[in-house]
Amino acid sequence: MSSQDELAAVRKRLDDLIRTVERLERGLAELRDQRSPSPAPSRVPDLIPIPDTPYDSALWTDSDDEGLGASHRRAP
């Protein structure tokens, strides 16, 4: 097969690819148009205030420091 024949075959396949992509884009546009509108966003729940007072230290009894391990153990 000569290089001219190969080039013509590549151009034909490229044209086929372009037509296929255009057809897919049109199909996607039609699907977007047919799709029902998204429902209205639901009401945002009221914010819950977080107090500035310190937490009870009993909550942290026997807890490990994340990533550091227990305070009573030593790293190797």
C-alpha cells in the first residue's frame, strides 16, 4: 500500500471518527434537554451553636493521642 493510499485511509477513518463524535454530542445534548429539571434544593437545617466552654476532661480519660500513641508508652 502506498503512502498516498495509507493517508487516504487515515483521513477516511478520521472523518468517520469526527462524524461519530458529533453524533454522540448531539445525542448527549438531546438527553440534557429531555432530562427533568433538578429538584429545588431542600431547606438548609438550622445551625447548631457550639459553646466556647471547654469540654469535660473526663471525656479524654484513657484516650490515645492520635498518631502519637498512648502517653504512658514509649516509642521504640
